[in-house]
Amino acid sequence: MKTPEPKKDRKTRTAIFANSKGGVGKSTLALLTCLGLASRFKRASVELIDLDSQSTSSDSLQRFANDRFSVINDDHLFLASGSPNNGNIVNHIDSEPRNSENDSFLIFDSPAGSEPARSSFLLRCNLIFVPTSVSDADVHATKKYLRSLRDLFDRQSQQPSEVGSPAIVILPNMMDSRDEYNELRQILADEPVYYGEPLYFSTIFRRAFRDEENDTNVKRLMLDSVEYVNWITSLILNSEKLNGAEAKLFQL
């Protein structure tokens, strides 16, 4: 009798949309990405973990939950102060089963005001997506957030660990033109991170979280953003190809 081949370990990719600034598109991008992963990879499991006490993402996506797509907004992932419960979050990441032929994806949506110093679980993610527009307020907050991430990585590098640093990817969001995209790239040229594809502004994003009949708004949102969704979901799928740290801005 032929000995069956052992099952390959399942690769659990973990990504977070993070920035201390509110209104940069974290929840909208998490919505797009989760639905894109669930739609493209029919046998994979997708889990959205909403770390925002306002539960914007989880409330909106709960109606799409099924046996492959779960949405979590759980008090045990928060401390009484509202900060993330790093121990419980890491335990949740580590609890993902590994003996399966299918892939799985954990996607975190973080709230405004979150700081890397209080979010050590970030070190267990494969990708940290940092959305920003080209506005002065968003750029200032984004640069400050990137400095805080580097401080967290520097502290981690002084401790023995088998886990490498996550890859940081800037997501140029709500761009009006290619010129704005290039302007933002110049502004962030000295940042040692990856520079992602642009997501251009469309009024449909204003209705992304409405509970419309037959989910017409969500269907249109996905259709209008199909190229972007394919890009970001492929990036997550192949996240192991990205280095944890770049010497300077690297355009993907």
C-alpha cells in the first residue's frame, strides 16, 4: 500500500491595518481585503479581528460571516483601559490550526489612537499596512506612527526571538491623481518601508458600510476596486517574499 503524503502545514498569514490617525481608511480597506480574500480563495478561512471598540468593521461585515469567514470583536482582546490585550491576541494567533491543506488569513482592524508601544502583538504579524492620504495631517501622523513602529522593532531586536520583523507597507489611500501618488512617495522617500499601489477616491467609499438592500453598495465597491483587491490579497498570500525591513522606501 502506498504511504499517503503528509499534509503540508497550513500557512496562516496575519495582516493588520494600523495608524494612530483616524479617517485614513483602515476599516474600509479591512472590509475590501476580507471580502476579497474570501472571494478569491474559496477553500481558505478568513478571520477579521476588529480591535476597535466602535466595531465599525465587525458590525458591517457580520452579515457576511459563514463557515469560512468569521468576524470577531471580543472583550477578552481588550484591557480595561481599551488598549489591546497583547497576551490574549498572541494566544489567539498561535491557536490557529496548522494541520490543514488550506490556507488561512487573520486580518486585524485597529482603532484610531492605537500606539505601537502598547501593541507588542504587532511583532507577530506578517504585514503591517499603514494607510494614509497626502494631506498634511495624515502624513504627519503617519510619519510619527512609523517612528513608533521602528522603536518597537528596535526593542524587539535586542531580545532573542525566532520571529522576524513584520513588513511595513504604506497604502496610499483616496488619491485624487497619479500626481498625488507620486507626491506622497516623495514625501515618504526616506522611510524604510514598502510603498503600495494607490487606491483612488470614489464616492462609493462613502457608502461602504451601509446596510443596503441586496448589498448593492458592497457589490459595486468590490467591482470598482477589483484590481486593487487582487493586488492586496496577492500581496498577503505571498507575504513571505517581503523582507521585514527595507533600507529606504521601496515601491511594490
